[in-house]
Amino acid sequence: MGCDISPLEGLLLLKQTDPEAIAAIRSTADKLRYTQAGDTVTYVINRNINFTNICEQHCSFCAFRRDDGDAGAYWLDWAQILEKSTDAVRRGATEICMQGGLNPQAQRNGKSLHYYLKLVETIKQEFPQIHLHAFSPQEVQFIARIDGLKYADVIVALRDAGVGSMPGTAAEVLDDEVRRILCPEKIDTATWLEIVSTAHKLGLPTTSTILSGHIETPEQQIGHLEKLRSLQQTAINQGYPARITEFIPLPFVGQEAPKSLRHRVGRDQPVLTDALLLTAVARIYLGNWIPNHQPSWVKLGLAGATEALVWGCNDIGGTLMEEHITTMAGALGGTCMEVETLQTAIASLGRPYQQRDTLYHRVKSS
Ligand code: SF4
């Protein structure tokens, strides 16, 4: 394991504009990827289920949310959830990724937690083998707030019902100054870190993300990486039973975002060169502690995501089967990927590919 770079060194890398320096950063990230994660590029067969887009919050980048009764508002019933799960399993999925809007009406017997548990049971009773990657730290806080519970109580109940891991979404940028503008109603930085660390303590692995390329500064990006690295160091050094499994940079797509943020950012699609530089710096910054890095083909397109595989990424993500949240924001990458398409993209780099499960165990092809 090489030395970790400091926040100041990370900042210096992120601020490079000289093409030669950027090429050296890319090459370093690619070498580290090779030593930390190997040459094989992995992928997962998974399906997204976004059970509702009715949400009480109004994040300034979100084109997905609706108020109840708005055109385009939806809330899947149990039969629809089961139907989508059955289809996912039929198509070889090992994972269902489930997240939704924060819908205060989503309750059973007067409890928000009971509604979420029913979501889990609906899938797990029928398909106990499927890995449920579900409910962001924001959703955990939402349930806890509505029902007056501790975060740990919510996490234990979801874990015991069959949730296998927690998406590290709703992180956006872990900087309260940015969050006040981007997502003022969302949990603050400390709460996000507290919920994710509690999940690790309770044996629930998480992923980690950054929403980049909007109003944040390089200093705030590095601050974000530093918080993730130290969160993972805590999980490892304290011997927690779970930790962060992967890091996914999510470049901001503004095409359909609410006007004020779109105007402030001044462009609709991510700038690939910025996204790739952050991808490489994240590998250098985090790779000793979080070896798996995944680009988002939804945000970058498949060509951009394939390019990211030589900027420090070792995984190309999932098939998704249906992607709504970023596509509604105007992303051009598509809503699903066939396994063969992902494999062909990986093979175009001359690298081997391998199906994995959510926790990066190898899946034998059937
Ligand atoms: S990002 Fe999530 S929490 Fe924010 S408005 Fe959209 S659905 Fe709601």
C-alpha cells in the first residue's frame, strides 16, 4: 500500500490544467487501479426500482420529484414492485437497487418504517436470493424522523428484513455550504456521515458517491473525498463488520434541472475532461482504502464511462434495466444496458471482464 496524499496535494492535482500534468495524473491513477483492483473490469446485473417520485423535498438539481397529484407523479403498488422484481430475476439480476422520493403518505399502520419493511418483504419473500441494495441515508433519516426512531433502530430493522447494503447516495457534496444551496432540506454532512458509519457498525455495507460539476469548488471536492476516506478508515481501524464497497463519481446533468440551478451552472451536460480528472484524483486519494471505483454510464454515456476505465475505474456498474432519476434530469446515457454491450465496451480496451455481485464477489456465469 502506497502513501496517502494529503488534502493539499489532492487539491494541487485537481487544479492542474497543463495537459502533460493531467496525462501524468491519469497514468498514475491507471497504475494504482491495476495494483489496487487488478486488470479485470467488473459489472453487475441489477435493476433499479424507484418506487415513487412523490417527494416532500425540493432539491435544486432534481427533475425526478413530483408533488402528489402532479402530472407524472407515480407510486408503485405491491403488484408492480413484484412484477418488476420477477422480470429482474428472469433477466439474471443478482441485485435490486431500490430508492424513492420521500413520500410522507407512504405508511402502513401509521408507521413509515412498516411501509419500507413491506417493500423489502415483498421482494425478499419471493426472491430470497436477490441482494437488496436499498434506501439512502436520507431515506433512513426520513423514516426515523416520521416514526420518532433512532437511526440505528431503522437500520437494524431494514437489515433484519433483508436489506443487504445501503446506497451512499444523498451525499451530493459533503459540505454544508454547498448543501444549503443544492439541497437545503436534506440531511447535513454530519448526519450523512453518522448514518453511514452507523450502518457500517451494524454490519450493513454502503457505497459512496459525489455529485460533481455544479457549484462546488475543488476545495469542496477534496473535502468530500477526505471525509469519505476518513469514514472508511474508521470502519477499518475500528473493525466494524461492514464498510464502503465502492466509490461512484456522479457528474451533474442539468438539462431538465430546475431553472435557477441550471442557469447558475450554465451548461446541461457534464464536462467529460473535468469528470475524468476528478475520477483519477479520487483513485489516487481513496484507492488505498476504497479499491473499487465505478463511473456512471448514465451520466457520461457508455463511451465516457469506458474512457473512465483508464482514468482509475475498475468497474463499469450495472445493467440498471430502468433508470429514471438521471434520465429525467436530461442524461443522454440511456436507461438500461445489455450485458453484452458492457462486455463489448470493456473488451474494446483489451481488458478482461467479469460479472460480480453487489459486494464484489465473482459471479460464475451460468
Ligand atoms: S433528490 Fe431525492 S430528496 Fe431531493 S427532491 Fe429529488 S427525490 Fe426528493
